[in-house]
Amino acid sequence: MNHDYDIIIIGGGAVGAALACALSNNNSSSNLTIAVIEAVSAKADIQPSYDDRGLSISLSSKNIFDNLGLWQNISPHANPIKNIHVSDRHHFGFVRLDAASMGVSALGYIVLARELGKVFMQCIKASDNIDLLCPASVADVEISDSMVSVKVNIDGVEKTITSSLLVAADGTESRTRAMLGIETSVKDYEQVAIVSNVIPERSHNDTAYERFTESGPLALLPYTQQRCVLVFTVVKADAEKYLQLDQQSFLDILLQRFGRRLGNFSKLGQRKSYPLKMLQVEEQVKHRAVFLGNAAHTVHPNGAQGFNLGLRDAAALAEKLIEAQKKNLDIGEYTLLSSYLASRKDDQQRVLRFTDRLAESFYNRQAVKIIARNLAMLAIDLTPPLKHRFTRCAMGFWGHQPSLVCKSFLLPGQEPV
């Protein structure tokens, strides 16, 4: 049966767009035809996926972009993370990670979401096998045994497009999930991340700081022109109070929470808030449908793992679909999609457990738990094999990973997967 497209991707945010780029006939051997449906133009001021948030790009994600030919356009806007310093406010534990000890030039990079969006959109628009339907909204989704039908509204005109496979990458509050009746399990951390940027008095020296406080983690991530991306986590009930504070009052509290390691702070950027929760979809794949990125799993931002996990999922799915196409297999068939999920389950569960336990552990005020976590931090910092393993996990190189992650890069002592 002929369809309008091989794949329809609902959601042109970072993970959905990355999948499209991985399937572009400019970056791979794919001849799959793709429609990307996105509600908000990447140039719009209200585009939530491509705002001025700083995204932490792990080294595994950098490899994916490199292998897709995208990194050369991203790198001018990226600041390297050469060191990571993790600490527990008012307590003795800390962990220090550095790129030199791992034999790499950087542990990761900080890129503004807006700059990443520009690169994705350039790739999509330059690809002969991808149609970008934007701005467009999805009115209905139906899945039958033989095809996917999506009713889409473009400039006030409603039409139905069909495909062999649907990929839902439309975020934590995915409307596609609701349309298909897919259940989720949700854990509300009762926290809100306030994201902005500041300029410290002293140089950040390409160091990323994560400091765990009584209300949640506080991160200062190194960016260009000596700016720092700020992620300031607060209790949900107090979020509005912090958002309404005048600039100097907010900076005073930041200095109190973080300490004087970087001196005073100035020039606070616009503050935006994001509620924090863990979400897992009950059915990540079904016949002719895959959920990807935050639509499949949303994690706490501590450790900066969520986007990087979604990107590794997208890389694995792209490889599976290209391989299936070469073998003339049905790319929407449940067995094929289940094999993709099986290859990703360990990595997904590892990240979900790690971020959740981190959130629970550092939000716990019991004396025994405080001592235990600080001793664990010191053990990691002072034991090279533990630190090496911890760093590899943080960079996204632990366990089986897609070839886009591993084929051109091996950490010292790492075997090909």
C-alpha cells in the first residue's frame, strides 16, 4: 500500500528534529520519506524547544552530531566543559571530574537551544527526503494494521497524511499520547527549575558546577563570553516568589546558595521556570508507533542526562530504520520496533534510576542519609576506577550504544560495541 510518507514525526523539537536529521539523505544512506509536524516556528519568540536555555551536550551526543556532519555548524556556538565540580552545600562531600584524566579534550559542551534549533532546521530544509510542516497542528491520529493516518491543520486547511510509522516526539505533555490512549506513570518532585544566565566575577575556566542544596540542585554551566547558564532549583511552592524578586535580590540569594568560588554575580538574564517530574510512558512502542524523547521518558535535570538520553534513543532508532529499509522490511512492524526498544532499555533504566535516586538522596535531610551520600561522593572522587566508570556513564559511553555514538570514538580502555 502506498503512503504519503514512510515516517511522520510529530514534534520538531530537539529530539524529533535530531531523528529527522539522522534520517536525512544528506547525512545517511536513508531513502525514507519523512514529514516533520511542528506547531511553532523555530524563529518564534515563544518556541519552547528552541529558547535561550543552555543545553548540556555530552561527549556521546557530540559524537552523534559529528557523525551526522552537524557538529561543524554547532561548535562555533558551543563552550567546552573541561572540568566538573559537584558538591553538597554545608557538607564535606564533593566529586571532581576532568577531561585530561580521561584523555579527552572536553567532557561535554554547553550550547543554547536556540542555536541548536537553527542547525537542525538548516539540515531539515536542505534534505530532499524531508518535508517540514510548520506551523501545523495535529487534530487526530489513527493507527490501523497497515498504516498511520494523521489529520493535520496547516494554515487553516485540514488534510490527512499517511505513513508506515509514527514517531511521537511532542514532549512531556504529549498530545499524541493522549490521542492514542497511552498511559504514563508520573512522579512529581514538587520542585521547579528556574533557568537563566549570569556573569560571574571570576572566570569559570570551562568548569561546570553542580551544588546540591536543601531545595534542590543549583548548576552553573560554562558558556561563551564568560557567561554561565544558571539552573536554580526551588521548592514548587516558592517558585513564584523567586521569579518575582528583583535582579539584585535574586543574585544575593544565588551568592548565598552557591558561595564565593566565582565571586559576585551580575547581569542576570531573563528567568524561565520548568516544573520537575519523572515520567515514563507505559507503552514506548506499539505497532506503527514509537514515543521518543520527553514523550517517552522525562527525567530530573540533575546530571544533565535527559536530552542526551533522548538523542541516543533517536540515533538507535534511526540506525534500526535504515537497516530495515535496506532489507525491505516493514519499518512499522511491532517486532522491529520492539528490537529497537530492547537495545535501549538498559541505558534508559540506568539514567532513570540514577537521576531519581540522586534527586531523592540529596533532597533527604536525614543525618544518616547525608553522611552516606557524602561518603559516597568522596569515595568516587578518591578512587580512580570508580571515578573513571562514573565519568564514562556521565558522558554516555556505558553499556551498548548506537554506532553513531561509538564508531569514530573509543575512550581509553573501551572495547567496541
